[in-house]
Amino acid sequence: MQEISPIVISTRGLSKTFKNVAALKPLNLDVHQNSIYGFLGPNGAGKTTTIKLLLGLTRPTAGSASVFGMDVAKQSVDIRARIGYLPQEPRFYEHMSARETLRFVAKFFFKGPNKAIEARIAEMLDLVDLSDKADRPMKTFSGGEKQRLGIAQAQINYPDLLILDEPAASLDPIGRRDVLEVMSRLRKYTTVFYSTHILDDVQKVSDTVAILNKGVLVAEGPIEELLAGKEGIIYLVHLKGDADTAVNLVKSQPWVSGVKTGVHGDETTLQVSVSDPDAAENQLLKLLVDSPAVVTEFRLKQYELEDIFMQVVEGGQDVRK
């Protein structure tokens, strides 16, 4: 049985109202250690408000939130000492180099020997692939390079949690790719909680996704479950030849909850719903290959995250399980 990792962020009924406008309605979520948690929603959905609440930069109207088991309203200073944060639009002193910028930030956290601090700075520059540009002034950096440096400064203090607000929103495709690669590398060091409205980014790097719309949490769960859709896990199969024998064989399995069939030209199509994903993964294809039919296509049925997003944001559906 897979061990469940500790919870780093937990909110219960967390909400925030500004002048009778509900920016965030009661929010319940748990973020587990060493996960990459994508907090997805259109602009104005309440993502930045949630981040400010978690950082103790604004107080909730109702409900509660804890980070590392500490109350964000009462222990925000202790919490922030263990967090790295990148705002949506980071600002740097343009005349300073990347190395000087990290040195400036590091001295807020470390009082130890300069040699150890410089080693940490070099480590962070290497992590975000900026070692070869470490001594250039910031004014020469591209948007993607500045964003990667922003992640490095957020990571400089060995944080147990990294909170990134729209880390790739204003970048070109190459810059976004580079930032996502850095985020993936950070998984072994820390927990990453990041907000975004870019669907493709979430699908590439996230373990778990929450979708926020107009201040309401409308979907949340492991990315694989969300992409499976509300129908559960379904395998799509195309067969040629003696499909009847194959269909009857599949239907007889205790972990198969339903089979829908159709005919397209000379192929029989199957949609196989399963109740035991592990058994299906291990046995279904082998059963079909050993049958008289020829398997021409075999894959899991998945929605694109865009499909789920449009369901909940434009269609007003709540797809939480």
C-alpha cells in the first residue's frame, strides 16, 4: 500500500470578501509534501487572493488555513521563514548581476561563512541554468531568465514550500519550457504550489490540480483522475477479425464493469470500463492479444485538461468526485 505523504497546506472553509465582493468562497484543499500542485483558474478567479492568505499577507474573512501545521493568521512569520515565494511580476535591481541579486537575498537568511553562502548561490545558479550568465547585469536578461532567477532567489533559503504566482504567464514558449523544467527539478527538494491560467503547463508538470472559478473550487484531484473524466477509467480498443470471442472474454473478467461496442468499417470498437485499474493494466491487453482478434488500437480514454476546464469554467459544472 502506497504511503501517503504529509500535508503541507490545509484549508478549511477559507474565504475572503472585499467590500461585499466574495473574492474567495469557502475553500477546502490539502497539498501533500513534495508534490507539484497546480492551482488553475482564469484571471480573477481568486488564485492570488488564496496565495496572499497562505502567506499571511491578508487575513481571511472566514475559515482557516494551516501551513506546516501552523495557523496562517497567527504564525505567519514562522511560516514565511520556511517558504520561498515568487510573485507574479518579480522586480530586480537592473544594475545588479544574477550572482549579486542572490547574494543580496541570501544575506537575509544566512549569517554563516561567506564561502558557504557563495556555494549556495552557485548551486542555485546551476539549478536554474544561469551559471554562464551569473555576472551579467539584470538589464541584459530575457523575461524567461529573470523568471528562472526569481525561482532561484525563492529557493535560496532551502524552503520546505515554494509558492509561485503565475511563474510562466508572460513568457514565450521557450521561456515557459525552461521554467517548467526548473519546477520539475525542484520536486525532490521541496513542495511546489503554483497558480496559473495556462492549461498546457499544468498538464505537463503537476501531480495534483485544483480548478478555481469565480472564487469557487470546482474541481480538484490527481491529474490522472481529472483527465479520466467523470466516467472513470475506460480503455478504448479497436479490433479486426473475430471480435465476438474477444468481447465475451473481456466481459467475463471480474474487474470489467461494462463494455460498449461499435462497428467502424472492418473494425469493432470497444469502450471497456474497469473497476480495478491495476488488474486492467496488467491483464487487459494480454487477454486481447491472446484472443482470435487482431488489436489495431489500445489506449486509455482521456480528456484533455482543456475539456475539463471548459466544462467547469464555461459550462458551470462541478466535476469534483
